[in-house]
Amino acid sequence: MLKENQIVYVKRVNNAVRGRNKDDLIFETTVEKIGNKYFYLKERPKSKFSINEMRDITEYCSNYQVYLTMQEIRDEEEKADLENKIKEIIKPYGSLKLSLNKLRKIWETINEEE
């Protein structure tokens, strides 16, 4: 739940990423004002952010995604990295270059109930 003066983490996405260093993609800021549907950040006072979607509202595409913790950003990045690594191994064509044991372990893991 968002509160005024709460510290949040903002990740630049889509067009806001262009021409930026990786170190410049995430910044820390404070929630300045909260309404019923939107909230505003100290660092981006002219932008309004959706409480439900935690992103900026624009006519085109969103450029900023807001997170309550840095860990949320790290988890999202790790998930994307793992997905890409797995997709690279399990390509949609040809045979897999994995041993039978590895394939069995993958199958067991995929079919485990959480």
C-alpha cells in the first residue's frame, strides 16, 4: 500500500531507456501525493502514475514503472534472464542438446505443483 513520503524505486522502460547507461535506468524517489486512482512522485511532478498498474499514464506508451522495493526489480530482471537462458536452450526447432537425465529433471520441475 502506497503512502505519502514513502520511498519507491522507478525503472525507466520503453522509450525512456534509449541512450541511457544501465546504471541510470533505476532511480529512487518519494511519493508526493496520492489520489483515488493516481499518485505523483517528487522526481517526476508532471507525470501521474496509476495506483493499480504502478506505471506512468501517457497517451502513448509508459516510460516509467514503479516498484515498492529494489528486490522487486531484481526479481523481475532475474526472471527475464532465466527465461531467456531457458529459451536459448529449448529452441522451438531441432533436437535438444540435453541428456536424458536433465530432460527428466526439467520435466519433473515443470510438473511440480506449487
